[in-house]
Amino acid sequence: MSDTPTFKITIFGAGPIGLALAGALVSVGGFDICIVDQTDELLDPARDLKLPVTLCVATTPDRRESVLAGRDLVVAAVPDHAVAGIAALAAEMGVHYLDFSRATPTVLGALQPLASKRAVLNGCGASPGLVDALTADLIRSFPQATDLVIRFGALPRFPANRLGYGRIWNIDGLMDEYLLPSTAIRAGREVTLPSLEEYERFTIDGVNYEAFMTSGGIGDLGRMSGSLQNMTFKTIRYPGHLDYMRLLIDDLDLRNRRYALKGLLANGLPIIDDDVVLVFITARGEENHQRVERSTLKRLAPALQGNKFNALTRVAAGYAAYLLTLLSQGALPDHGFIDHRQIAIEPALKSAYLSSLLSVESNSDT
């Protein structure tokens, strides 16, 4: 029997991301996992997976505190509107904390006191999260870069409708991408710009894609920027997607009728289990008095389908699991806000959590 102490993690939320994270962690061992949700029925998917974890129902503040007693870390694998409550609970109980969302001022305010004594990991999914680490890695390799375009997308492997899209993740998060302003850097200053702008098309391995500005893609543009003069985050889709979304959002005025738009997307889009995650980042700048462009491309998808979780969920859970493994081994600081720029991306991609998903990897220098 191993003498290594077990790292005790409580995951709030028995949805796909919480369950995928639990599955990833128990597959490597060394973790004691408790999954918590509001009703017994919500825990049924966890029972179906037959994971060696503890399941708990917690509906009251006292019960939520009790399931955190003696634990090392809490994970907020919950909808964005519920993250602040879990963050406040982590601060009250004095445990390490991880979530998958871009931190809001409310969440940061709740976590600030905790960061003085415990590790705080915000935005630890695919985007934000993995894409931040990939971006930082490219910038480190090209310190003279002045312009950066970050493109990220989770797409059906085989698009079958005019939108070329489906329900790959949370509908509310998808609408926030399209409806909220996009944060960018222009002339060295952080600005907000309308989403769905700065359209471009490109081809990768014979497949055509389009990309356009959206909201909330990376954790903190200001910290990422360094000497960059311009930085833009874009979402990748198949060609034609943006035109149809503009028809719905602008021509039919569903921008101002969010519930109608949500109902239309939730009821009309098919659930996609067979998806592909693409990250395509381009940096431009000057080196030895010449203009230089460098790009990195990562394509993540399981070689064989049949897993309970789609590629986006597995990428997000895999990156988070890798971070938790580092923390449990003492390879990350034990207090403070953990910056994704500190994460060496190559070991992450080669880890047991992500290596089986990385189907295309390339870098270019022109």
C-alpha cells in the first residue's frame, strides 16, 4: 500500500464536466473524490458510471460546509451563476479552489482572502484554461511579437446542418460568447469591441473554417499581453455559421429576446457527442529586422468515439486534472492565484489526461 497521502477533492456539480474530471482523476489514483449535487436524482449519472467516489446531496449551507470538512480542495463544476457561491464557500472553509469559468469581479472578491493561504485556480477548462497556456507558450517562443490572434473552437466532426453546429456545451455560455462584448487589445490598451466582427476564413488540412470575435475566450488579456500591441480572440466555426447567427441575433432581433434565442437553440440544435477541439494561434512581429509570423495548431479529439463525454468536456477535464495532479504533488504554489502562463504546456499535452486526444500538432515559422 502506498504511503503517499491521498489528496481529498470535493466536486460540486454532477454534470458532464464534474463527472469527466472525477473519472480522469480516479483513473490515475491518489485522489479521494466526493461529488456533490442538490438532489439525489442529479447524482444518478455518477452512479451510472460506477466510479469509486463518494456521492453526497447538499441542499443547505450547513450540509455544504460539512462535506468540505477535512478536504483539501473544492471544484466548482457548476453553471456560471452558481460559481460565486462555491467560491465563497471555499474561502470560508479555507480549502484550495478550482473552477472552469472566467473569473468575475464577484468571484475574485470572494477568493482574494483565500489566495493568501491556499491555491486558487480560475478558468481551468479548455477556453479559458488550456488556450491561455498555449498562448503563453507561443509568446515565450517569440518575444518580439506585436500582434496575436487566438482562435478556438469546438465543432462537430461531421457537420450535418446549415449552422454546422450543435449542442456541444452549455447553451447559456454559447449565447454569452455571441451576445457579450469581446475584450481585445488595440494599440497596447485593453478595449471592448462588438462580438461577431473581424471575420476571416482559413483552411486546415483541406477543411474550410471561419472565425470571428467572441466574448470570454481567455482568462486575462491584460496579464497575457506583455509587449503586444494588438490581441484578438476568435471562435472557430464552419463557413456559413456566422451569417445564420446574424440572421437570428440581428435580423430577427433575438439579441434583445434572450429567452427566445435560448429556446430556439436548445430545442433546435442536435446534441453532439462526436466533436473536435481546434486551437489555432498566430503571432506576428519583427525579428532581426524582418517581419515574422509564427503559428501553433492543436487538434484534440479521441481517435475512437464511444466515450460518455465529448471531446470538449474531456479536454477541459483533462487540463483541470493535470493541474490538480501538479498541485497534489507540490509542483504548483500552495497559495495565490495560479497563472496559466506558469504551466508548461508540452508536459500537459503529453500527460495521461490529454495525450490520447491530441490528434494534430504543428508549429510554423514564416
